[in-house]
Amino acid sequence: MIYISGKITNNSHYKEDFDNAEKWLKLCGKEVVNPAKLGEIYPNKDYKFYMLLSVKMLEQCDEIYILKNYKTSIGAKAELALAKALNMKIHFENKQWKLKKNLFLTESQKENKQ
């Protein structure tokens, strides 16, 4: 399984960022863990609740996919550090992956990105 990590707090587009990554990774044949969906399952919880649950989810995976906005996220940087400590395979979102992801975005999603 592969875990998606990136900035959620103070990111108004986090659902779109994570959903697009999930779609792409599934097209690549991966079984995906998307922590951005936790708010739908467990609404109105605090940051600590989500972070601790995310760590438990990450521990169940053997790979992590790091979104490009991770550098401004304390949580994503902590997840990356844990993935390194657990010797997980690490994939960073880059321009090549971004271009390939754009191939399957709908036209309205492409327009919203501009």
C-alpha cells in the first residue's frame, strides 16, 4: 500500500491535491491510503487526533507518495521522517508525475488549476 502525504492544514485545495494523487496512483496500480478523507469519516476532531491516526495508517503501508507542498507542512515532514525511519520506499511528486497526472484530469479540473 502507498500512503499520500502533503499539506492539509491551511491548504484550501488539499482535497483536490490528495484526490488527484489518489487517482493517479490507482491508475499506476497502487492500493492507496488517502488521509485527506479522515475529516469525512471523523468530522470535527482536533489536529492531534488526525495526526495520530495518520501515523497508524502510514505504519500499515510500505510506500509513501510525497506531494510537492510537503515542505511547508509540519505533519507531512513528520510522516516523511517516519517513512525514512521505517525504511519505506519514498516517491516524491515531481514535474514528470505532475504532467502525467494532468492527462486524466477533467477539463474543469484543468481550468480550475489555472
